[in-house]
Amino acid sequence: MNSNDYLERARQQLGLVHIYCGDGKGKTTAATGLAVRAKGLGLNVLFVQFLKSGNSSELGALRKLDIEVVSGQPTGKFVFQMNPEEKAVSRAFNQQRLVEVAKRSRQGLDLLILDEILGALSTGMVDEEDLVSFLKSKPDHLEVVLTGRDPSDQLLACADYVSEITMVKHPYESSKTPARPGIEY
């Protein structure tokens, strides 16, 4: 079997939903690894971040591999630090990002990663019903990954894979070691 046949056969097996969740370090890292694996086969990958500033170290590597990345926020603050006006701007921004991603999903993508979408849901920056509606109406061949903490029962029901990453020990908890570039972000 030639490589084009192998790629097309692989594309025919796509279409599942993954959730990488939990309080441990490594959800985005797992999604990044899957993006690299998929791109290595020749699949079309879109890596979209919610609630992140766009300066995470993995994004540079993904771009070098010609994986399209969408990231960045209208404010550099965590949601809990935002005033009501900033929250409204961030909510509109993230809702629009989800709408745009839904449109893009119909344009030849094989793998779509929605990094920290669960955090956007839990902070009210994205409506869960909109995400569930997207998952139920996505192209049949589109593989989708959701990352973050505390997925709802409704999202768990939409998923084919659920991997929970549990923190057993983290240096921030014991010694207040701050997040380090290249390691935590």
C-alpha cells in the first residue's frame, strides 16, 4: 500500500471525540503530542486555544511543523481577575472563536484540538450548549480533542475517549515554584 492509500485509509477511521481532563499537568501536552502524531501521518490539524495568551512554548514547535495554531486573548488576565466589562469582551471573543472553529471544521480538517475549552465553559466564556451542538453536528470524519478540567456529564456522554490526568505531586503545591516556560507553558 502506498503512502497516499495509507493516509486515506487512516482518514476513513477518524471521527471520534477525546477529552483530556483533570487537575494534573499534561493535558495540553497530550493534545500537542496527538497533533504532532497526526501531522506526521499527513493529516490536516488545527490547534485552537481558549483562555490562553498565545505565548505557550508548544505553539512555536507546532508552527514549525506547519500545524495551524489559533491562540491569544483580548486581555492578558485570568477570568477571575477581569472586571465585568473585560469578562463581556472575553466572552464575546471566545464565543466568536467557537463559531469560527465550527465553520473551519468543514474545510478539510482531520483533527481539531480545542485546548482549554473546558476552562472556557466553566468560567462562562463559552456556552456548553453551543459546544455540544457543534460536537453533535461536526463532520463525521473530524477527530476532536477537548482539554481542561471538570467536563460535564453531557460532554462526557459526547466523548469516545476520556483520559483523566491526576496531580499526585506538583512543585507549586509544596514550594510555590512558579510555572516555568518550556515546562509548564
